[in-house]
Amino acid sequence: MDIFSHGHSTLQFPNDHPYLNGPHKPIELEYTAKGPDLEVIGEVPRDLLGLYVRNGHNQVHQPIGKYHPFDGDGMLHAIWFNEGKVEYRNRFTRTTGYLAEQAAGKSLWPGIIEPRKGQRRGWGSIGKMKDNTGTDVIVHNGQIIVAMSQCSEPYRIDAQTLETLGPDANWAQALGDRGICSHFKVDEHTGHMMFFNFSERPPYMNYGVVDAQNNLLHYTPIDLPSPRWPHDMGMTQNYCVLHDLPMYFDPKLLNEGKHRLGFHRDVPARFGVIPRFGTNADIRWFEGQPCYILHLSNTYELGDEIIQEGCIMPNPVPDLSDLPREGYKRLERLLDNHTTGTRMHRWRFNMKTGQCIEEQLDDQITEFPMVNGLYNGRPNRYSYNALPVKGVWLLDGLKKFDLKTGNHQTYMMDPGMYISEAPFAPRIGAKAEDDGYLVTFVTNENTNKGECAVFDAQDIEAGPICRIIMPHHIPTGAHAFWAGAHMLTEGGIALSEGPGPHGG
């Protein structure tokens, strides 16, 4: 096993910040481990071939101002599966901001809560944050791409070594200081990557397409009424769905340089359906109930309709009148999915009538939905979601939705064990949409060692078929991605279409 030190952390311990301790406690070292270094409980499937990679925020230096769990330095954890063998690495993403703070030996940029304390030009839609790239992760054109939710430069990462290669050499500069927002989408059948960004100055949103050979094919401004704060987008075989949601900064205060995020309950949500290579003139806007959306499950075309499924957040800014104006309990309430009421939901946008019909799919609190990547943008039957712990920003269960029958399966972790986002990984020679595995990193407070758990996607209630024990603690993280062997080469295009509507 190889262990590397990135430099000395200046975080001050002990402290009482809930997102710098326990399952969220950052780690300082970078590891490479394989073979005898990794204890395996059960048997690693020999028909599992590819890369599971998870992003996350791993703070290095004592924060400037109040720390938010979305502020920390980006760190990737990755495990490769090949004929029953596994190899693990974790590495910091060496962004410009990370390298500058390493040289200075301290934090140079504030976080999302107190951007006014920034003394330097920064990144993100606020323009004051460090480019921490700790939110989202995908594989495109054989390399990893990472970015943060407030927009940052698209950093490329070597998929084998996790070496930071820098902002994308082909098209990052064409985006100027806008970068890309998290939740860029890859169409595994064409190799296209669709993305958006947003800003506090016009144009308030841009939309773009990068092809399988990593060329920027399309980049166009989108008209919005004022600065917005979107988080996700939908992708179908021929369209994308852009979000204009009624949770955004107070426009008057924003003109004074003050950021007060509010949920405007009397303003409808708007969804812009745009052809993959369309412009603002081609968008069809649909109105829905006021809400916020962090994460979609899938979006696809069915007859005259665009179907969007995901986790609706009907109460994104809960009542905090029972809490002091300052303190960690306030932050925990804001991040609690049980307070925001996040549930599985469906929007049906009729392209002929212009009507939007909505329906709640389930009443259980759930988030971080995933689908089989070969069905992303195409009709699918299954969604694999995480179940949040009440009161804190942690996940302790998996739920598999059968969107055709309404049935579901659930698996809950033992106390003190928390999962990460769990993407679907098809087995070699898969014959059905759910013929494969769910893969997730586990934060185990009972042993203080991280794990990688593999579930049979057709029977998650049976629990993990194998657990791979890491040599160290793995903090909880953000988003994850499964890249099959076909995606780990330049182009990375799937060789065949999936079955038809709802899994055929």
C-alpha cells in the first residue's frame, strides 16, 4: 500500500462543527491500495468490470468564516473492478485554488455562507468561492470530469491514476469565467455531454453540448428573468430540460452585494424543454407547482410527452423561527431532507398541448436517485435512491423503485454506517435493465474504516454480496458515477440501445 501526504492541515481540533467531525471528518492522506491491502468480506463479482468513483468535500485548512459542508476541498475516491480484483485510490483534485492554499498554508477564500469575507477574485456564480470541484463527477471521453454546484472550471482527471490534468484543454477557456455547473449529463449512446452554467450577471444561464471526441459543438445563452440558483437538468434522446425554479437570491439585495436566498412560494417553477442543439428561441417553457429540485432520476420521451422524474423539494426553505439566528442546528435543519419534504415525483410536459401534469410517485423521503446509465435519457423502469437520516446530512438506506408496477425494495444499513450515492453497474452480458449491481462507499463509524459495498440490484434486500474494507476512514461525500469499460476509452460510446419503454 502506498500512502502520500498532501501537506499539513490547519483545521483546529477539537471543534464542535457537525460537518467537520464524525462521519464528515476530513482525511489528510492519499492512499493506493490493492490485493492484500484490502480485506474482502464475501466475494467480488467476476462479471463486474469498470470504475466506481465518488466525489466529496474534504476540507484542508481552517475556514474563513462559517463553514458549510459544500465548501471543502474536492477529493475523489475510486475503486476499479476487474475479474474479481479491485484497486482503490483517493486523491485531492489539485485546482488552482487548492494549490494556492497549499502554498499559503491557510484558507484564502471563504465559503458559501459568508462570501462577503472574500478578499480575492474567486470562482462560482457568486464569484467569491474557491474552485473546490467537490460536488459532481462523471466520465467522458475516457477521463473523469469534476465540478462544483455553484459552477467551476471543468477539471479533467486521469481515470486510472486520479492525477489532476487541469481545466479541460479543448473547451474550458471558451466558457470564460462561467465554467460548468454540477449535473452535466452524458448520453452513453452518442458520447455527447450536455451541461449548463449560471451567473449573477446576464446571460443568467448558458447551455452547451460537447461531443464524444471532446469538441464543444454548441454553447448558447438562455434568457431568465433574473439570477437563478438551479442545480440539475434533464436529458432525453433529443432534448434537454432546463430549470428556472423559484428559489433564488433577493434581487434588490443582490444589487447591493448581499446574498439572501429565499423560496418564492407564489412563483411557479418553470421548465424549459430545448432541442439538444437548440437555442433560446427554440425553448418550450412549462409551468409547474413552486418547488426546488436538487436531483433528477431520469428524463425521457414518450409519445407527445417529455417525462421528467426525480426528487421534488416542496419546502426548500423551512420555517426556522424556533431556532436561534446563528448556530449549527440552523444549518442542520436547512439540510434535512425530512424538513424539505423531498420525495419522488413525475412531471409530464406535453409538447402538443403545452400542458404540465404532475404526480407524486411515493411518500417516503428520498434523494440521490440513480438509473442504469444505458437508460439515461431513455424510458426506464427502475430508480435506485438513497434514504436520508432524519435531522442530519447522512444517508443510511437504499430504495429501489419499480416505476412500472409501483413496487419497491428497501435495505437499511446497521446503526453507525452511512452510504454514498449508489450508481448502477451492469454485469458483463447483462440481459435486463436491472441485471447488475449497486456500488457504494460506506462510512463506518463503528470501525473507523471505510468500505465499498456491492449489492445485487435485483435483490437489494439481501444486503451486500461483498464488502471491501479500506485501510482508513472514508468521509461521507457527494455524487458518484459508474463507468463501464466502454466509457474508459476515448469516445466511450455504448454499442447497443437498451430495451424499450419501462424496460421492455
